[in-house]
Amino acid sequence: MTEQQDSTAPQAGKIMLVGIGPGSVDHMTLRARQAIAEADVVIGYVTYIKLVADLLEGKEIIRKSMTEELDRAVSALEAAEAGKKVALISSGDAGVYGMAGPTYEVLFQAGWTPEHPVQLEIIPGASAINSCAARVGAPLTHDFCSISLSDLLTPWPVIARRLDAAAYADFVVALYNPKSGRRTRQIVEAQRLFLRHRRPDTPVAIVKSAYRRRERIEFTTLDRMSEADIGMLSTVLIGNSNTVVQHGLMVTPRGYANKYHLDEGGATRSGEKPGRSLSTGLLGWLETLQAAHAEGASYEDLAAEYRLPLDYIRATLSEPLEAAAPDSSEEEMATE
Amino acid sequence: MTEQQDSTAPQAGKIMLVGIGPGSVDHMTLRARQAIAEADVVIGYVTYIKLVADLLEGKEIIRKSMTEELDRAVSALEAAEAGKKVALISSGDAGVYGMAGPTYEVLFQAGWTPEHPVQLEIIPGASAINSCAARVGAPLTHDFCSISLSDLLTPWPVIARRLDAAAYADFVVALYNPKSGRRTRQIVEAQRLFLRHRRPDTPVAIVKSAYRRRERIEFTTLDRMSEADIGMLSTVLIGNSNTVVQHGLMVTPRGYANKYHLDEGGATRSGEKPGRSLSTGLLGWLETLQAAHAEGASYEDLAAEYRLPLDYIRATLSEPLEAAAPDSSEEEMATE
């Protein structure tokens, strides 16, 4: 039931884009559950609707098929304009290959702005990359990319450039939509591009239906990735050059071994200081480059040595190196 | 209190790596709350401990500072070996620049395996990238990268190559640990690298403390990114070449405009079919390449035209183009 604050003014509806996470009730956030509970109408792809079946009694349910994403957004707007509270559900996170983008596109096209009576709330959830990673060990740990192999909406050369760039720069990579009955060659091409940069024995994990009844996890290697059992419900995780599988767990180190002696009780390696940039951190690296340049190394030499663009080397060396910031008691803190 | 199933055998402890999400109680998962509630010992960086203060009564709390990540993992193992249930908390997701990787490294170093009585559970949560994105619109939508500007543990040239590759391949990019009192130049270098590939007016959003009391959101552009108010609690989101800011919301389109006419009620553009790969999808692209090659275009011409490696073009054109998969009623479905 929509509340009415004033009997003459109909209550404006609301659209809530709910990321339900991997599809297990325990792994939904409180806010995600609250949003579905308060909704009058719940719209989503039929598989996701089933995942939250216990929350749906008494509500109007609109089941949509996958290629009708624009339809779902349009239905949500129509229901909200009629005064209803609408929960539009996505598995994982609504902002990651989910309904958030298409919904805003449809709303803007319809002339909606944030000043419109219909309000929009996006409720974040753990994306497939996070849920699948949690089931195989700690494969992400460091810099990663997410790439969709679905060329329904994106030209293949764009996808190929992204795969090649991610492999070249040694990111851990999650492949979404890796394969379907119709799209079988894309994963072969992804493997081809990765093998240009990554060892054939690079660990790969394939996770299907994480945290759900039919969960299935397979470990393989890059050179056999395209032969693995990969389906429409799978996420593929490709390790970086440091990732290892040990005791059945896929772990990407964070780089500690560069700085600390893990087997000496965590003592810092000589020349390194805890809480300070590595000697090969930015300032140390710039000092090294300036010294090398002063001794006769050309910009071209340095660009080749560090595999960075020539114009970048030139530009960054042209800027004066500021004095190191004075020691402060402010502790280095990451955002997570 | 640890349960005892058998008065002669001490109950093995347990380590739960809990991703608490952005730091608002509503945005924690049920399992995350359960894990903290069942724990005897809660360990974490002091800021995250404060975020879950309401759940901590009666528990042993171990507050650790940020650079003592290995210490936290060691303390967790010691407590678990003494039979305690330990919750080791990370903001966001434990697998993303969090405690998952360091914990496994310490455990393996100590001789732990999955057969050891001490069990490990990773509880996924929404990472900062998802929470921050939900607060600014729909910036992620499509392929994205996550890059940490912290060179405490990673050499700068590695970070620089990743920034340049991500910008070149037109990913949406989230910068974690963008700046601190000590690390002020890294964001300047990131801007320099991005400007090699991305327009100066590319939208950038800076989100601090998403979903928390001191939340602050700033929109700027790439050419002014390094001058913005960025701190240790900020996440920086850099749009791709299609991202726009409209009505104060940052939205990256999913590519619908390539396929559907948004202003004609979603009719499909001529030559395109809903639920089928774009004509520039992999198979259509390969057909185009083969035709061009047959008409005299060299591999070098094609590599230059599509900005893909020469050896890749050569290899993929050498493989026969399989007949298109027979039409099936199997619907294309994304993992999210």
C-alpha cells in the first residue's frame, strides 16, 4: 500500500534498484531486504525473482526476460508514476552490468530529473566478482579488471583491446558472460589474447552459482580455459603473473614478499620502511630515473626499460621532484 | 564462549574474514552481522571497529593500525588455534585490497592447509567501487578496472602501466588509495597518463565516506582531477569515453544506442537483432575481416585499423570461421 501524506496529493512512487548479491538470503544486505519488503511491485529477470521468492507474498510480480532490460526500466517508471514503490532487482550489484545504467537512460529519455517526484535509490550489493572470489580463495587482492565477453551490445574489437590491455598490464581479470549456447568462440579469443602475455599455466577459476544450491567450482589453467565447462551462470577469474593455487585455494599475493620477510616474523627488508613507499615507489623511481638520465640514459632507453610511453617519461622527468613531504604522524590508510 | 562438543577434544576455532561494506549497518549482509555476533574476538583497523561498535558488546576487541595487516592475520590465527571464533573485519569486501590475501599468506606460511582444524570463511561485501558508484549514478555499467595508487607495496612502473593500459582500452576506472598526506604526486601522474587517451572533460567523481555521516561527493573533470579535494577516505571514479554527467548524475551508457533507437520506443536498428550479437560482434567482425583480407587488405592494414596486435589478427584469421550455431530457444543470459 502506498502511504498518503495528504489526501489531495497522490504519493509519488519510488524506484529502488536492488542488488541482491549472489542469490543467497544470508548474503543480502538489510537494506536490500527492506527495499523488497516495502515494495508494491517487484520486477526482474525470472531467475532473480525466484531467488527472493520468500519475500514476495502479496506483491505484484513482473517477470521479464533478459533481453528486455529496457522494458523492465520502462515498466518500473510507469508503476512508480502511478504511485507505487517498485523494486527492480539485479543479481550481484545493480551498477555492474545490471539495471542501473539502462534505468537512468530510460528515465532521462522520458524527461525525468532528480527533481521529479519519483525518487530513485540504488542499493549496492556484492558483485559476482566478489562472491566468486570469496569461494576460491583470495584471487583479487590487488588491481583487477572486469570484462564482459557479451558482444550483444559492444563491438568485438573494443572487447579484444580490453582483454589485451588487461593481460599486458598484469591485472587479475574477471570475465562476465563468458559463454553461451550461441557465443562459444569469444572465450577462445580471450584465451588467445591472454596467452600473448601470461604463462600457459596461469591459474584460472571458473565459478558457477556461487552460494547457491548448484554451486560448482573448477580450477584450470589459461591454456585449457576454453575447454572448461563454462556456462551462462559462470564467472571466470584469471590470475595475474603472481597468482598461485596452493592447497586448492587461488591466492594472489599483495606484494608483501617485496617488502617484508614473511618467514622472519615480518621483519622489513633492508632498504625498505614500513608505512613508507617502496624504494621503487613513485618518488624513489623518479630519483632513479633522474640519476640514470644524468648519467647518459636517453628517454628512449628509459621508456624501453620500464615499458612506459616515451612521452610520459619525458613529461614526468621534466617536472621538478618536490622535496619529500615532512614526516608526519598521519598514518597511511587505505580505503579498504 | 566456545562450544564444546566433546569434553575431551577442544573445539577448533574459526577465522571469518568479514567484508562489512561501506560502513553503514543497513548495508551489511545478514551473514556479516551473524559472523560478528558469533565471534569471540573481533580484530580490525580501528576505524572499521568503530563502524560496528553496536555489535561488539562482550567481545574481545583487538584494534590494529593500518600497516599492521600481517599482525592482524597472525593474531587471528593465534586466537583461532586457542579455540576462539575470530572475526577479522575489512571495510568493503575482504578480497579487494583487504585482509583475504594477507591472511592466506600468513596461514600458508604457518603450515596451515584446508584440512587444518581451524576453518576459514570469507564473507563477501559490496566493495567501495560499488558503494561509491551507487551514490553518483551509474558510472560502472560496463567494463571497469580497479587500480590502487598506493606504492607502499607495488613498484610505480607497474601502477603506471596499469593506468595507461586501462585508459587506452577505455575502461571506467576506480582509483583506490588515491592520495594521502605523504603520497600527493601519484594522482598527478595518474591524470597525466589518463590525458594521453581520454578527453580533458572526461567526468570524474570523488566520493568520500559513502553512506556514512561525513559522506562527500564531488564531480569534476579529468583535467582538474589532481586539484580536487581527495583524501585517504576517497575513491575516485574516472568515466570512459561515453560517460556523461546529466542532471548531476554520472552515467555510463551500456551501448544500447548502438543497437536500439531509444527515442523510437526501443525499436531495433536496421541490421541488428535483439538477443543476437551486434553485426560488429565477434562473428560479424571476423566475416568483415575475411572479406577485407580477400579484397587485398593486409594483416598490417587490419591491425592498424582495429588497433589490435598484428599477431592476433593473423592468428584469428587463420582459424576457420565455424558455421553459426543453430538457432536455439536458449536465451542469452548475463551472470548479472
